[in-house]
Amino acid sequence: MEIKTLTELLNISGVKVTEIIREEEGKLYLRVEALEEKPAICSGCESAHERVHSMCEVTVEDLRLSGKRVFLVLKKRKVRCPKDGQIHVEKVEWIKERFTERFAREINRLTSITTNQEAGWYLGLDDEKVYRIDKKILEEEAKKN
């Protein structure tokens, strides 16, 4: 599959696939990068910072493509927060912990029509992980209302 096609299939705003890292049994690892450089958003105070302390690489799971689990590998910046002086990893709007926002929403959708165990089986996750992700989504929804 071509890189451009994978970028289009992922359909994540402002992100492009730069490399297919590896493909193994039912799993696809893709390196992604932002299309344009923006200031890092501190996960501590949620303000933008120009100065970067360091970088780290994270892997997040996304929705399946062609029946394969998709893992996105990307670099995240670390910044020193001016409010508490600690180093925080940047906040990326489409990532929720170790999953993309849309993957977490898919888990929530599945658990509304089936059990956590069945949703976990379908997605290749253990039911405890499904429970934690679903609980977090439900808590966020409750705060909005």
C-alpha cells in the first residue's frame, strides 16, 4: 500500500503517514508526522509553548484498516511548564492516552451494544482495558452535561 493512500485512509486532520515501520500478524505499524509545526500544548496547563525540552516517541492504537490493528508511532515534544516547573509531554488533540480519540469512541460505541469482554475480544484488547477506556469516555460525557 502506498504512503499517500494510507494517509487518506487514516483521515486524521493535519497528519501524514511517513513510513510503514512493519507489518506483522494482524498488525500494522505506521510512522506519522504533523503536516505543519505548531507550538507544543502543555498537558499540565494546556498553554502553548515554543521552547521544547526534549522529544519522546509514543505508540497509539487507531481504528483497524483492512482487518489489521493499526498502531501509529509519532514523536511528542516535552515542555517545561511555567506554572508548576515540571516537564510535561505535549497534548495532542486526537490522542487519548495510548489510543486515538476515535478508537476510544469506537470502544464506547461497542460497549453500548455488547459486553466489555465481547468488545475486547473483537478489538483484540483485554476486557479490563476496554472497561477503563469506556469508563473514561463516560466520565467525560457526564462532565459535559
